[in-house]
Amino acid sequence: MTSEQAEMENKTLPIANEEQIVELNNRLKTDFMSHCLSYLHEDDEARQCVHLVWNRYLECVGDAAVLAAFFDTLPYHVKTSVLPKYQNEILQWCEKLFHIHSQTILCSTYYSEAFQRVIRYALKTDQYKKAVIYIATDFEPNLKFDLTSSISNIKFEHVQNRNSHDDMIDLQQLEELIKRDANDTLSYPFMVIANAGSPFLGRCDDLKKIKTLCEQYDVWVHVIGDLLGSLALLPALNDNVSIMCDSLTIDIMKLLGIQNLPYLTCFLRPLNNEKQAEDNHSSNKVHPLDEFILHSPSISFLSVWSISQRCSNENLLHHMKQSFELADLLFTRLKQTKHIRILNDEHEREHNTYSRVCSDGAPDSDLPRSVVVFRFQPDGLFGECENNDDFIGYLDLLTLWLFDKLSQQYPKMNLELLKSIHFQSVKSKDQLPAHVLRFAPLEHLIDNIDQDDMRAFLDDLQRFTDILLATITARVNLLASIAKHENLVAIPIPNWAGIGAVRYIPSTINRADMNETSMYEINRIQSELARQLQSNDSAFSLGGGSDELDSMLYLRLGMIRKREDLEILLQKIAHAGNEIETSLKYIEDMAEKIKEGIVKAQKDLEDENLQLLAQDGLLRQLPLVSNLMSWWSPAPSASPLATKGRSFDLNSGQVESTEDTYVYRMQIKKQTVHAPTHNDATATSTDSSEPQHQN
């Protein structure tokens, strides 16, 4: 083959190969998806979720991965020429959708990466001191550790909030810290990281006042939070309205409900060095922040650009609108539910408006609610005991029980349990750690919740709340109710969400003088009580036996539906315990009688053997002589002193001879005095043809 023929063949190959590659890719994709979905043929709901996620990803992201792979193969100088066009299109899209007027935008795969880029960009190169970053108390510790590990010349300062809110920055405290660090020789005020929708409670800092303060000291303001994208819900805004900050980071994966999207960081503040900006403009160089993009995976900004070109704003905002509506619906209904306290419904909620976080010209309408945090708390029903630490800890146990029930029955709600969250009590100004439930639909992309699901959830929440209220009432009244039963004692039991614990003490045992025998009897009765009561009622369970101070068993009482059920449970325990005690006493008495009868029978047999020995003589007991004596003088076949067996009559409690049994080949029922038993009161004469049941 000549070189010209080979060259001609190489020119025709790509056309055929491209068609084959497209066909092969489609076939592989179809086969792979069909094989995966084959394992979901019996789960229609899972198939719908998979199709929903796939369609969203395919519609919004499309072939961004293929474009990114192609873009990464281009030479660096070509990338620098191509990038500004698509960056400008993303900027226009963000301005139109989120009403954010940004100088430039960065897309980061990781959350810490977004913070690192902002800090490195805003750091002052002429300073050799430590740059101080002011954060709220609840700032994520792992994120803080990552940032200090990657950037050496920064340090963090927590701004303690005097209003007992760990997720908000106190303006007065912030000003004091900035003034202190401004005169420090080793550090300088550098940045404030504020919240527009804090992670746990969804609160907003007063960005307008923070920005005004930071402008006086040339401090950079960076804002994070789920409510940053809520500006997109406003139909229109004036051109001069913007979020009061220098930069902000949005998790658009949450806001848009699309997986595998990057974090979007918008820079609202222009370059500090205007001369450098003019030089860059005159020499047609790319923006300095574009270097971050060119040295990072291009899939990040290309996936955002693909969304901006493919999807309408209405489709993109559907997940955000639905999430805010669900949070508002739950909040409204919880306000009407008794004994449920909403923790992020403080008095300053009415001040959370768009004018609080945006510049002049923003509307005074309320910011949407992205998070609802609540717990069970029956304030004012139990008097002074509500201020007891044990009572507060018990409420945490009830909240845990409520979380388990709701999360099992309504997994689509994606409830979260937050442990030891500090909040201000109604009757006290102190911060109290408590367990709470958190509902944040914006953070979950797949599960769709409709109005019927929410209505059923709230109905069951009310039902579970009634159970908790009845249980806590019974727990408070447990000691008074147990005092009515002389055989029952209350046992303190920690870490138990039910009513409490009860122990049945037999009337024959002196509580002041306990020994091992008494403890054994008590444990035996508790075990039998648990076995009998558990078969009909799940409110009972057996506990104890492992404590060094109290090794005896007891009965645990769980949840009840009505307040009157406590007395019913105690009556069941007292009645069943009395029956078991009587039954065990009868068994012990009968065992003692049997033991005495065995001893008497053994003695009778020994006496008969001695009489038989005296009658036969000593010679008949020798092995060889006895045979000779029996041959010479046979013994009588029926001797009145022949050894007889013994039997024990359960009714009479007497040991009798078995002589009549062997003579008549049957047992003869004799008229004897009836021995006292546990069922004397119900014993009646029965016909001889009826079968006799013995205990």
C-alpha cells in the first residue's frame, strides 16, 4: 500500500468510526441502565425516583462531561481566549435569575475550596500579620480546621452572641473585636463570615449593619446560607439592589434540586488595585480570578453554563418554591399543635426581611423559611418540676422516641435529630441543651412530599404528642399511684422514656431485712410477671439485674395512650403478682410435703426390712447358705411382712402403701381429709366419671 492510499484510507476512517462510536455508546448506555433498573422491577417508587433524578441530570447537565473532557485537551492559550465568553454568559444568567450583580463567578467542587479561593483572593499582600476571620459560634469546626491547615497566615475569632443565639453574630461584640484587632501588632481584622440562613436554624444576620461596620475598617464580608438564592423568587428588583456583602457562596445543588453541581461563589466587590485592573483590561488578559477556573476541573463551570442554556427559570425554581412552601406549611400547622415548641420562631423573626440583607430599595417582605426546628415541650402543665434537670433530660428522651416513630413512618420527610442544641428556655434566660427535630426539605433532592403526606404526618404527630403527654403525666403521678398498692414499690430508672419502673414485693418478705433468699424470690416473681404480662400488653418489659447497688429485677412501664391507663397497669401487676405469689407458695408447700413423705417412706421401708430380717433369720441373708436354707426350708410365698411400696397422695398430702394397688391392679380413691391448697375456695365435688386435673 502506497503512502497516498494509506492517507486516503485514514481520511475516510473517522466518518465510519464516529458512527460506530455513537451507536456503541448508545447501546452501552441502554444496556447499563436496563441492567440496573432490572433490580428495581418490584419497587415502582424507587424506579420513579431513579428516572426523576436521571431526567433532571440529563436535562440540565446534558453532555457537560464530554464538553469538559474536550475543553481540558485544549492548549492553555486557547482556554484563556475561550473562557471569558462563557463566564460572561454565566454572569448574565446569575444576574437574571438570582438578581446578583457579580464581578466574576467561581465554581468549586468542594465547600472548603470555595472558602480558600475567597480568602486567598481577598488577603492583603502587604500585611505580614495574622488575618483575623470573625465567625459565629456554630461555625463548622472541620471547615475551620481545613482552612487553617491550608492557609497559614489566618486565624478565626468566634463572636459570642449576647442574645443566646450561637448561629448569629452580635454586632456590638463584633465591633469591639474589630477595634481590638485593628490596634494589635500581631494581627489585623480581615474578614467576617455571616449567615443568610444559618445551617441549623435558618436565621439571618443583619447584613446591612455588618456591611456598614466593615466598610469603616476595610474588612471583607463573605456571606453563606440557603436563603441567598431566595432573591430569585422575587419577580423584579431595582438594578441598584444587591446583597450587602463583598462575596457570597451559594449551594445551587440545594436550591435547584439537581445533583452533582458545584458551589457557586460570586464576587460583588471589585479589585482593590484599580491600576492592576486597568492593566489587565488594556492588555486583554483574563480576569485574575479566572486563573482559579483554568487550574481546576472544567466540569464545574461547564455544568453551570449548561444549565443556564438549557433550562427555564421556572423549572429551575420549582424545587426551591416547593421546599419553602412545605416549610411554611409545617410551621403554620405546628403553631396550632399543642405542646410542640418551634425553636426558630423567636420574636426577632418579624425582622427577617429582604431589606435586612439587601441594599436600599429591597422590599420589606419576609424572607422565606427554609428550616423548621421543633421539639415536644409541655410548658406550664407540671409546675415546679419543669425546672428540674431530670425533667428536662426526660423531655429529651421523649423527643428521641418521637423522632424514632416519625422517621420510621415518614421516611420521605427526612427528619433529622439534632442533639444538645442550645436554646433559651421560656422561664429562664439561661441556655439549655436540648434534643430537637429538624425539617429542611431544601436539602433533599429526590423525595417529593405532597399535601396529603404532610397532612398525614401532622395527624400522627398530634397522636404521638397525646401519647407523650399521657406518659409524662403518669410518670409525675407514679409515686402517688403506687402508694395505693402495698406490694408495689417505684424504682428510679435513668434513660427510660416510659413511665418508670415498678417492683412487686411479696407480702411474706420483710423489706427492711433482705437476704439472698428474699432477693431470689423477688427476682423469680418479677420474671414470671414479665412473662405473663408481656404476652398481652407490650407496655411491660423486664429490666434490672446488672446494677451493682441494686441487682434485683423490676418491671418497666412503657408508653400509654390515656392517663387512666396507669392505674390499669398497676392493677394488672398487683393482681398477677398476688396470683403468682400464691401459686409459688402452694408449690413450695407441696414440695416440702413431698420431701417429708419421701423421708417417711424411706423410714417405713427400713423398718419393714428390719422386721423381714428378724423373721427370716441371719442365715438366710448369707449368699451360699441362703440357697441351701431355701432348698431345705422354703420361705412362705406370701408373707405378711413382705416389702410394700409407698405412694404420695397430692390431695391429702399423706404417704400410703401400694399394697391395695398391686392386689386389685388399680388405684383405690379413699375418703381422706382434704389438704389445704391454693384453690380451696373454688374446689367442688366432681363426678367420678369426670377426669381429675391435678395442680
